[in-house]
Amino acid sequence: MTTRGTLRLATRSSDLALRQAASVRDALADRRLDVELVEVETRGDQIRDELIHRLGKTGAFVRALDEKVLDGAVDAAVHSMKDMPTEGSADLVVAGVPERESAADLLLSPDGTALEDLPHGAVVGTSSLRRKAQLLAERPDLAVEPLRGNVDTRIEKLLAPGLQAEHERRVEADRDEKGEDPVAADENGDEDGDDDAPEFERSIEEWFDGLAEIERRALEREIDVEYDAIVLAEAGLRRAGLLHHVEYDRLDPASFVPAPGQGAIAVTARGDADATERIRSTLDHPRTRVETTVERTVLAELGGGCIAPIGVHAKLQGEHVHATARVLSADGDEEIQASRDLPVRDHANAAAEFAADLADRGADDLIAAARETAEE
């Protein structure tokens, strides 16, 4: 096959990041471009025991990749848009925004329980200030606990207690069936020795062979916190191919408002690079570009970055972009929430005006309080 050139794309080395980068590579390859993925370790990857908002102001997963673009080691970098700081290098542009996956968050639990149906005091895991605040705003009784790791790891942490408990029950049942003395059982109160023994249709070996790889890893995981549920982005689960391994309840983006740019991929490149226009003409999805521009403009104007619980979601509807924003206190007790239809022909300026209105209504005060807390 003849090509029009070779592009080097920087990406994080996590499984999800590589899948995202591969989708960009494949789209470019369809236009007869030869693409090489270059794996780069970021600050967010290096420091695994810190919550996202403590990894620096913003861009814990972004800067190292963009530095490779700026110094000419690669032509472009592939990012999860929600990880990108709103203030970037003047020499870089978002060259391509492919069509967005779902922007929604999902509440994952062993049986798919809805948020309103979780038991009182349930333990919910998330590493996001925004998710924590919105969870507590609806359910202040919840115990929201930190949760780090890649998508696989987080799901393993959710599944581990239930799977390990089931394994133990199966081991005990198998032990009783193979070796317990019926007389000893009678002395313990069972007339036939197995009235209380659980019955399983499959042997331990058959049960184990039927588990998915992520479930087998969960069986081996040491349990620090027993989560009743966790919250993750639907897009990440879909891209990682893990959605069918878990039960979930989809949280409505109109009320449980996603992070700006959630579900979208951004490809950054130098503004003056030859590759920039080729990337834009191949990858850019106009609807996603408009919606994410609105979301990121609101975030940029508010100036909250990763320090404050801010959700912004935009949806293109004909000649307008319907935008919803929530700015909350860390405990979810206070919030400013509003929706507005913005004219698509001037969506960026209209989004800035929307943000200014939010700030005047009290969003600035909530963000300032969050900043003070972060600096303590």
C-alpha cells in the first residue's frame, strides 16, 4: 500500500489509552496514512496512590505526551479529553475530535442496583470530586470512599468480595461432600449432616473455568475496602470491552452531570505542523467538536480545573446547543445548577456568557472555597 506519510502518535500505555489510540490509528490508516503508536509514561501513571485532584493542578495524564509533540519526537498525542487542562501551550491545537462515545456515568454494583435503591450507608467508590459531590447531593447517607487504578483494577475491587465469598462457600460445600463425618455433623445439630450445606450444580473447577479473566483476578485481589458500588464512565467501559462483565445503572447526564469532554478523545498537534490538517480532515466530528467546545469553554471561564466539583454537558439540538452545568461544594450540600439553550452559530461566546452567569449566581464562591481547601 502506498501512503501519504507516516504519523507518530503519543499515547499512555494503559490498556484503555492504547485502545483509544488504536481507534485513532485505524481511522487515519483508512485514509492511507501509516501510523505508529509511541507509549509514554505520565505523572498520573507514575504516582498511583494519589487521588486525581492531588496529582497537580490539571493535566496529570497529559503533559508528558504533549511535551513529546512540542519537542518533535512525535507528530501528535491522543488524550481522553476530560483529562486535558483548559490552559495549554499556545503552540498546540486540538487537531482532531473523533465522534464521542456516551458521556454518561454508570453506577456499577454486583446486581445493578439503582442509586436511589442502595442501602443506607452503602460504600461507593470514586476518585472524582465531581462524582463524590453529586452522589452526596442525592444521597448524603452514602460513604464515598477513594478508588484508584485503571478500569480493570476498579472493577476487580468491586467484584472481589462477592466472588471470594462465593468461592469460600463452594470450598466448604466441597469439603463437606468429600470428607465430613455424618456423625460429627449430627452432633453439631444436623440430623443428616448436610441440611445447611449449599447445593451447587457445578464443581469448583467448572465454576472457576466459567469465570472471565477479570473475575479470576478479582479472586486473587487483597480486599482493603468492600464497595457496594462504584462509579465509572460508560465510554471507558465500552472502549475497554468490559461493559458486559458488570451490572450497572446508567446515571442520567441531565441530572448527574458528566465532566466536560467526558467520553471524547482529543488529538493534539502543533498548530504549524503538516500533520495537523490531515488529522483534522480525517478525524474531526462536527457535532462532537461543537458540544465539547461548549463544555470546555464553560470550564475554562469558571476556572475550576480539577480542584472543584464541576459538571458540564452539552447536546446539539438543531440550531441550539442545550447546555447543563452543576457546580457543587465538596460535600454536595451547596450547588449552583442551570441549563441554557445556546445558539450554535456563536456557541463558544454564548458558552462564555453562560459561565459568567453561573459565576455571578454563586459558582465563583464555591470554586474559591474548593481552591482554599485544595491549598491547605
